[in-house]
Amino acid sequence: MSKDDTNAKNGECVIPQDPVPAEELGRYSTQRDPHSESDISQYVEIEARGEAVQHVEKVKEEVVFGDVYEVWDVTTDKDRWWVITNMTNRTPTNSLAAP
């Protein structure tokens, strides 16, 4: 029996060794907006030519001087992007700190 199996049986939290595949992450999102996710996905696939979106997740929403800004975490088959709306822009995740 592995250490992870023993910890799980003792009711302790277990962090998996391997990351969850991007295409499976949507199953674990509590609040989803399929229309917005589709819009963001289409935007990234147009801007990042040759990349296929595997997962889209809204990370944060803030109101700044009355304007709503959304931050999305987008995983493609080749890279990972932040997408920031209200004048939508995409930025590689390694160029900004996490929100």
C-alpha cells in the first residue's frame, strides 16, 4: 500500500502526483458559463493560430471604476494564456503573476 493510499484511508487530503489533464478540468469547476467560455475559447483559437483550446476557466472578476474586468485561465495544446476582458487581450501566463 502506497503512502498516498494510507493517507487517503486516514481521511487526509491527498494531492495527486500527476496533474489533471486539461480536458478533464471542467468537471471540477463549480461555476461555469458555457457561452462566455465558448467566446473566450474562440478568441484564443483565432489569436493563437494553430493552438487548440483544451480548458477555459474564469479565475476572477473585478469592477474598476464601474467597468467589469474578467480574468480567464486558458490552456491550449501548446501553451497556457491569461485572457483579460474589457478590451480582450491574451498574455502568456509566464509573463504575469497569478491573480
